[in-house]
Amino acid sequence: MRVVIIGAGIIGVTTAHALLDAGCTVTLVDPGGIAAGASQGNAGWIAHVDILPLASPKAWRNLPRWLMDPLGPLAIRPYYLPKLAPWLLRFLWASRPQTLAAGTTALAALNGQALRAWETRLARLGLSHHLRPRGFLTVWDDPSVTSAMAALAQLQHRHAIPAQVLDRAGVIELEPALASGSVAGGLWYPTGAHVSDPADLTRAIGDAALARGARLVQAGADLLSAGADWSAVTLNTGEILPADRVILAAGAWSKRLAAQVAMPCRWIPSAAIM
């Protein structure tokens, strides 16, 4: 089977290996090459302990503060609010307790496979040295949030995620550099892991895919065409790549191409690296 993957970031290159494992002929298409986009600058931690949906009452409580903070995690231009309103209503609907519980269960099932999948893939490629299984620590300076964090730890325990609640002394014993700060407590995740450098890792995985026979085409994808049993990608160079399947892994740039095809799309979960 001939498969064209549009996007050579972390999703594209890891998907390439899964397809090569299945005996497919793989072509990666990306105008910047491997790791040229967002994959060179993500946080680089494996998100297997992240099981809380973004849509939640907590997000709504924090929304006013986020919008007022110029350095906060959310900024919405006033003129865009009317267009965004339908999405915000769906976001609010998804924040209901029953929906939140279902989303947590789904995320735990999905992200719970991430660390083992990364360990297996990197071991096969001889790239295990990129993974740093050193655990990680979440800390807070407001004692009033301790009970909420303890509840989070209990929820994570129910989904087989080890999480240990620490008081100030426990945090400082684990990380003495925090002794001079106002830390009140922390959550220690002994199975936490991160990667050495997201860009280096993506390039290494991509290079390994090329060594296994994948092809890299440095060009932009202008047009995606599809029929009942065929697909084709027209590049900005004029070249046309025939394919049995096309996988969109171009992040925010995937929407324009997906809209060109009047066929249902199947969404593939991310590699759970953030």
C-alpha cells in the first residue's frame, strides 16, 4: 500500500514507522523537512499522566483571569468572539460532570499507553537514550490548593497512575533548590518521563524512517484529491503523488486540505507528547 503522510513532525515520523512495520511504501511531505514546525518546540514530556479534559469547571473559573493576563495561556481578540461563540457553547456543554468523567476515562485509556509505546518504539530504533525516565514534580505555593491536588492524586491512582502528595518538607527533600521559595506542597510522579530535546528526537526518528526506506519530499501540499479507492496529493511544485491512503499530520494546516475532500476523515490520536 502506498501511503503519503503530509507533515513530517513528531506525528508524521512516528506514523511512518508504524506503516513501515506493516510493509507500506511511505512518502513524507513537508516543505520544511523533518521537525521544521511545532515539533521542534514542544515541551517534550510524555503525557501519560495527563487525564483531565481541558473542558471543565476549573477552566471556566480561570477564564476571566486568563483573559485579563497579557502573558496568560489564553487570548481572544474581541472581534473574534461572535465567531467563537458556538465553539464556546460546545465547550461549556462538554464541561458537565458526566461528560467530564467520561472524558477523563477516555484520556486515561489513550494516554495510558503513551509511555510504553514510546519505550518500545525508541528501543526498536536504538534511540532509547533520548528518553529521560526521571519522574517529575508539580509544586504549588498556595496551601489552600493542597486538598484539590490530593483529590487529583486519588483520581490518578484509580487510573493506575502513581502520584505521591508531598508537604513542603517532602518537596525540599526531593528538590533542595526549592528551599528558598514559598513552595507549600507538591505532587511527585515517579513514572514521569520527558525527552532530551523534541527537535533532536523528531529528526532522529525521521532519519530512521528514511533509512528504513521512507521517502521525504520537501514541498507544500496544495491539493488533496480522493475517490472511493484512490487518493492523490498535488504539490506546489506541480508534482502529483498517487496514493492508496493519505494521512494528514500537518497540525493547524491540515484543515484546509481536509476540507478539499468530500469524504469522511478518520482522526488518529496524537503521540501523546507535549
